[in-house]
Amino acid sequence: MESIAVFCASGIGRNPAYRETAYDFGKYLASKNKRLIFGGSHLGLMGAVADGVLARGGEVIGVLPKFMSDKEIAHSNLTELIMVESMHERKLIMHELSQGVVALPGGFGTFEELFEMLTWAQLGLHQKPIGILNVQGYYDSLKMMINHMLKEELLKSQYKSLFFFSKNAEELLKVMEDKFVQGKDKGLARKLS
């Protein structure tokens, strides 16, 4: 079973479409026999995507730093909850357990996680597909910024192929399935430690 790491907000946001899409994306992952790897919280879009997978009988692995467990945010119905020491370890474990990465709408944490996965791909540390689910244009400004980086020649054009945007889950997973490369992370844990 392939696993998808999903990065997204711990809040709901003001647009109901974000929560609905996160929940539906979770259901769709389960229907395609994909295991969800996520940040372990029951809050916000994170909780919604996990609930969607669980509603369809799918598997969900949460990865939560111990200092966050004191805030009682851990999702209580997961297949497995892995407790880690740091945010960095959380990202590394999520990476190691997954064959692909998806970003749903989110804030600083989501962007930081997404860009770390992109940076690792740029450095050749992994070849996993990275998809961005652009819910109701949430990531349109990011697309513009990336095009600006390319125009200013601060991002090489070859790196634009490391990720892709999609407005719907079916297209997103289809492109990811076409790009899955298993077992080629080149020892990322060893290189980062």
C-alpha cells in the first residue's frame, strides 16, 4: 500500500470549501487504497483529512511531537500515532513513511513543510512526487511567485518539474501515480543526521 504525506492547516479557515475538500480528499485516498501520513492532530484540516480516510475504513498514521501532545490535540482514532521529539523529526518520519507528498491549504507550518520537501527534492535527496491541491485558488499567489522566481532566474526551470498544482483530487493522484518512484530517497535520514 502506498502512503501519502499530507501537509495542511491545523485550523479550518473561513472558507467551508477547505474543510469539505480536506475531508473528501481523505475519503478519496482511502478509496484508492492509499495510507495517510499526517501531523497527528484532530484539529482543523488535519483532522478533516484524517476523518475522511477513517470514514472509508482507510489507514491513518499520525506523527506528533511530544510537546504538542500536552495540548490534547492528538487524534484519538488513528491506525497508529507516532510520538517524536521535534518538528524536524516529524517531517523526517513523515517523509520516510510516504511515497508522495500533498499540500492542502495551510499557513506557515504547511508552507515550511512543503518547501522543505521541495528543497530535499531539489538537492536530489528524494524523487517523490509533490502535489499541491489548489482549493478554490488558494495557491494561485504561490504559482505567481514561482513564475516570478523563474523569470528573475533565482529558480532554475528544471526545478519546476519537482511539483505540480491541481484543482481536483482525481487529477492530483493520477499524476502522482504516474510519478511514483519507490526506494530512491538516497538515504535521506543518514544525510540529515
